[in-house]
Amino acid sequence: MSASEEKEQNKAPQVPQVYAARTDVGCVREHNEDSFIAATPLFVVADGMGGHEAGEVASEIAIKTMLENAPATPNGDALVSAVKAANYAIIAGANEGIGRPGMGTTMTAAQIFDDQLFIVQVGDSRAYLLHEGTLQQVTRDHSLMADLIEQGRITEEEARYHPQRSVITRALGSDITVEPDLYVLRVTPGDRLLLCSDGLSGMVENATIAAILRENEDPQNCCDALIHEALAAGGMDNVTCVVVDPLKEPPRQKKKQGSWLKRHMAPIIFALAFVLIIAAAAGGFYAYAQSSYFVAEEDGYVCIYRGLPGDFAGIKVNWLEQQTDIPTNKLVASVASRLEKGVGVSSLQEAQSLIADYRSQISGGALEDDATGTDDASGSSAADSADSSASNAKSGN
Ligand code: MN
């Protein structure tokens, strides 16, 4: 055996991922005595009988035993053994006083591993395979009607209304030596398996069942439609369907088209993060502006501002802190021109010491400027004087 073959053999077989099931009490019966399993790779329909709820007990014992005993690997004989164990459990239960003596159940059990399909059959529940659009009945009913049809004594249509139509010739719960039938098949992509109780097959024609299996892609829709059809036809019995698409890949989780919030979570988080970052930046900038000061000219006088000169994206981030009585036109021209834009300082104290400095400049007046002793300074002084007179003229107005 090559390494790849060995690997292939050790690989767990694929089991169906796409399937659905549904059961309904029908329109006439008081109890639903059908039970089913849809737990891949095991699919079962069991139609209990015995009256006074005993049928429910029998089919439930059968289901429980199958869940405990069905093989975990492809093995038809082991599946037959599990069904025999279910038969034994029902008989043993009745002997112990569980349910009622004579209670029983049908059993149609299927297991699918890769393309291998095993079906074990006792009674008149059925397995059908839809293959390339054609419905094939896989199992043979263990019933009086099936025998009569095979002997050519009645037609299928006559069997549908025959007074003994529910007489079955083999069931679990009565005969310790019961021999289940085993069917081993290969399925191909596109095949669809249907297990059902006679509440479906006895009420709905095969052509209608086939059409529903073909037309409903989703197995759950398929089960719903089959049950609907059985009820519409009278629902004379409990009705159970299990639909399996053996080799079909499950649809990519369409993210469940969940809530609006779920679908938009990513962009919402992104937008929130963006807003938070902008808010944090704006908050930081605002705090920075709050702790900053500058000195600038306003209406001809030196003022202290908290904040930052100018504006940011059209928003002013400064507040008048203090207006002084120092006219800018009394200051040296270069200082006055700097004050038009604003002179940044690190604190309110620094702003006030600058104001004190300006005040000493104007009180010292020309003296200080003259003291520099340069032509430039004189020129500047002259200019200051000119400004000063202009200012005076203005204020005279
Ligand atoms: Mn039934």
C-alpha cells in the first residue's frame, strides 16, 4: 500500500451536510407515533403502531437504540445488527411492561459515507432516490398490499384505497428472528434521498412526490411541501419526511443575512473609530489652545489672548484675556507690525511681563529709542511720531 493510499484509507469518510426532516401528526390521528433521526450519517424513519400511545413508545425505543448502535464506519451488516438490536429492545421493553404488548414499529434506516448508501428496511416506511430527475423506490414494502401487487392481484391505485392497506407483514417488536432487508447503493452528485412514513406515500402519488423533490432545491422547503401535500390530501395518518442531498456541499454561509447591525458592523466600527480619532485630535488641539497665550493688537491697543492666533478650518480658537491701555502706534514699528500677527508666549505671566516691557517702552518713549543711537532707530522714532500724530488726529475726530 502506497503512502497516499494509506492516507486515503485513514481519511474519515465524507458524510452528508445538506438534509432536513419534518413530521406532522396529520389531520385525523390524536398522537404522532412516527419518529425520525436526521443526524448525519444516520437517517431514520420509524412508524410506530400499537395504539394507546404504545406506537410512540415503540418508535422511540427503536430510535434510541439506533442512535446507540449504528456503526460509525461504512458497514451494512453492522447497520442490520443495529436494527436487530432495536427489535430486541422493543420486545424486551414490552416484556418489562413498557408500552404495550404487541407494540411495534417500522424501520427505514439509511447511512451515507462518501458515495456509499446503506439502507436497512423493515415494514412499509420507504426510501426513495431521486436520480437524474427520476424517482426510484429503493425499498420494498413488507405489507399485504405489496404482496398482492407483486402477485398481480391488485393495482397500486387499488392498494391506495384497499381496506387492508395498512396491514404490514414484517415489523420490529413482534418477532425475535426478524430479518431486515439491506440495500447497498452508490449515489452520484445530484442524487436526493427521501425517507418517509406511509402517511406520505399512502396519501401522495409518486409523480407528485417526484415533482416536489425536483422543484425545491432546499431540503427543508422540500419536507414542508411534502407534508403540506399529505395534509391537503386528507392527512389520514402521521406523516414524516427526511430529505438528504448526499454529495451536496452546504451553501456558503451567506453570513445569515442577520440583523442590519451585524451586516454593517465593520463600516460602523470604522466610522466610529474615525470619529473618535478626530474627536480626540480636536480635543487635544483644543486643550493645547486653551493653555496657550499670545499678545496681539486689537483696535489699536495691545491685548492678551488665550488660545492661538488666526483660525483653523474657519474656527477661531482664541479668547480675549485682557485688553491694555497701550496703543500699538506708540510702540516701535517693528514690534507693532509683529503684534498685528500676534506674538506667542508660553504663559500668562510671560504675556504680562511682555506688556510691562511695552509699557516701559512707551513711558521711556523716544528716550529709549534715541538711546540706541542709530540712524535706523531715529528713523523708526520719526515714523513712530508720524504714526502718533496720525493717531491723535484720528482720536481728535
Ligand atoms: Mn403510518
